[in-house]
Amino acid sequence: MRVVLLVLMLALSTVLAGCVSDDRVTDDTDEALLDPLVPEGLARHLPVPSFEPTIGITSSGAMFMTAGAGGRGPDMESVYRSTDQGRTWEDVTPNIAGATNFPPNSNDPFLFVDRDTDRLYDFEMQGLSCNTLSYSDDEGKTWTIMPLGCTPTQGLQDHQSIFASKPRAHDTIGYDNVLHYCVNRVADSACAFSLDGGLTWGPMRPLVYDGVHDDRLASPPLPTEGVDPLWFVCSGLAAHGQSAPDGTIYLPRGDCGGIPTVAISKDDGLTWTHSIISTEVRTFNADGGVPYHEVSMAIDEAGNAYATWKGEDRRVKFAQSLDGGESWEDAIDITPEGVNITDFPTIAAGSEGRVAVAFIGTDAHNNKTYGEMEIDDDWHAWLVVGTELHTANATWYDVQTTPADDPIARGICGGTRCQASGGGLGDFIDIEIDAEGRPWAAFVDVCHDDCRAAQWIPEGSNTVNDKALAFVGTLRAGPALRGELVALPVIVDGAIEDTTA
């Protein structure tokens, strides 16, 4: 019954779909919203490119995003900060004595804000073996820099994830939370933790996932019809780690036979158990390729767990657990009406039963593969917002954050890559919810200037992507995802209009 209700609410939400705006479009509030919770979308660009963007927000509302070099040189990454809700941005990249070549390069950038302490972390992977680690306790004004912010090298490290949790089994030293660092080592997924805020690290513990899915011996056996007979042979790729208010930590994955799974630890990462999110609704698997590994998870303030992923039909799937990830309700489809193909779904959670999911989508016919997209197939940035999901009053809203005449890509995109000069979309995007309950998603726009005007089409090409620019997508108006379930103050030309009086 619950699943039917959720699907019906999702169908009704298409009637409530909101408007979109961008700094390149005049913001106005002449039209009163019929429902103050119906969302309106907004997109705001950074002046630099990005690739696999991550985002973090402090309690004051200062927003940080990984971005491209901005002129600092090839393979360099920067940290950009906005204190006016994305209207303007400034470079606050950590450096040593003003040097412009630190960190020396970045194979994978990753930015994280610990919501409990407001500490900002910047990890830049070096040579697939270690990271430079920098942190700031004053919103990027000053930094503590560790050129070797990693556990002693133990094989290849890739696709890192950094997150914090309340301690459950250890005493911390000089920092309130335990800091976790998880990586793909190809043959397995491994994690290390720090008890002093990242100054020192324990050993990599290869007990999270190994190269063979441990559920191959499940009783009763997992369904394998239509699945590669070697489905249980897996990579070490996992998605971003998360933590619950009680300190339980989670590391999801989806590439073992396309079965969305999460590893759970209740002792700071010393030991792990596995929970299968869904056996019926699997992750996308390109013909002859590896199943989609990015199963995104979020935990709300009450400890409920949520997961989203790209299904076999390339639409956005969602499942929730009301017991901390031990068991999961049936997965549902939350793709907006009119969107046929999606990619990069990622999720954040706020107060109990409230989530925001970000992804890119196109109305191209769903019989096309990603590589068959044509120049008139436009991709846009989307948000889907859910409220009261833990009750019988679950409601879904969806909104396109980019204007209809300004797609983020045209033609070939998705399939885990959507690139252009200077950056693009790689394995993932990111999303966070600020203190007032407004979601902010980190995207990359690879269609503007000539592409936006459709004036430049390479001969023999079915894409018009020309260069990359980072941007954030958010709700100009809509439901608050933290605190009371009320309408958010409306963003007007970079300012805030209080609609609660």
C-alpha cells in the first residue's frame, strides 16, 4: 500500500512542477505561487570549469565547491567559496607560502564540510597513491596543510570518499568526530580512519568489500536471470560514504551484478556488515560494460536511510529504510514526467522524511543509447524533492533548475561521462542541504556560448559540447528540508525575500 501511495503522489507532483530561473534570466516575484511549497529552480554559475564536482556548506551558509584550475595550470584543482548563495564566487584554494602550484596536481579532487564542526576539508589525490590534505576552521580564510594526508601507501588508491562520524568505539584526540577515508583499490574497497581530525591515519582496512560479492551464497539465492554469470566478480568502486546521527557509517555500491548494496559499520569502520537495498530493481549495465557503481545514500536527522541510483532503464530509482539500513522498502521510480533518460543521481537528506535528489535528464527517446544521442537531444539539471517520506503523506515535487533554452549539454552525454574542454561530468555530481533547508547541487555545464546558440556543430559529430563551467542548482522557492515544513524564503536577485511573515 505504501509503495502505491508513493507512486500516486509522484504522479500528482508532476502537476505541481515549478518554474526555473537563472542569473541570465530576470528574477521576479510578480506571479504568486499557488502553493508555497511548489519549487522553482535556479542555476548559478562559477567562473571556472569543474570535473566530478563536490560541494560543502557551513552553518553560516558559506558554500564551497571544487573547481578547475582557473588559470593555475593543467591538472590543477581549486576551491571556490560563495557567501551570497552562489551569486559571486572567490578562489580560496589552500597554498603553501602563496605558491600557485599547490597541491601539485589532482587525480581526483574531493571537498567535504563536517556539519558538526564546520571544518572544511580538501583532499587532492596524488598519483593514485595518496592525498594532500588541507583543512580550514575559518571558512577558507586560513588552512592547515598536510602534503601527505593519507595512510601509508598500500596499493593503488582511486575514487576516494571522505566523511565524518560521531565516535562509537574509539576516543578522539583534539577533534570531536572520526574522519573516514575510503578508496577503490580495484580488487577491493578499503577504508581508513583518523581520530585526530586527519593529522594521522590508521591502516587501510580491506574488509568493506572484496572483489567477489559475498552475497553470492545468499539463502535463498539471489535472482540471476538475465545477469552475467560472473555477476559476483566486482571492482572496488563504491559511492560516497555517509554517517548517521548515532555514528553508524555507510558505504554503498552497485556494480556487483547491478545489485544496490550498502556496507554498514557500527564500530567506526573496524567491522562491516552488508545490506542489500534491492534485488528486483538493479543498476544500469551497459552492454559489455560494468554495472553502474554510484548508488548514492543519505541519512536524515532521525537516522532513516535513503538510496538512489540509475536503474536498468536509465531512470532514477529510490528506496528507503526506516531501520537504519537493515531492511529496505520496495524501490520506486521518481523520474519526472517527460524525462526519459537520466544520469548521475545523487541524494541528500535533512529533517525526518525529507530528501533532495539531483540528476541530469533528457526527453530523448528511451530507445537511444547514450552514444546515439543527437544534436537536438538536450540535457538539463533536475531536482526532485520528497517530504514526509516516513509517513502516509509522502509527497514528491520535481523541478528543472536550468532554463528550457539553456541546456547543460546537447547530444552525447551520460553513461558516466559528459565532457568538454576543461572538465565536465565524470563519475558523479554532489548535493548538500544548507542550515535553512535549501538543497544545493554541484553540476557542470558543457553547453553555452556557441553550443547554447546551436551555432557550432563539429563536422560529423552528434554533440555540440564546447567547454565546461561549474554551476550550482537549487530551489529559488520550495519546501524547507530542515526544521518546520514551511516555504523557504524566496531568492530574489541574489537577496532573500522573507515569505514566512
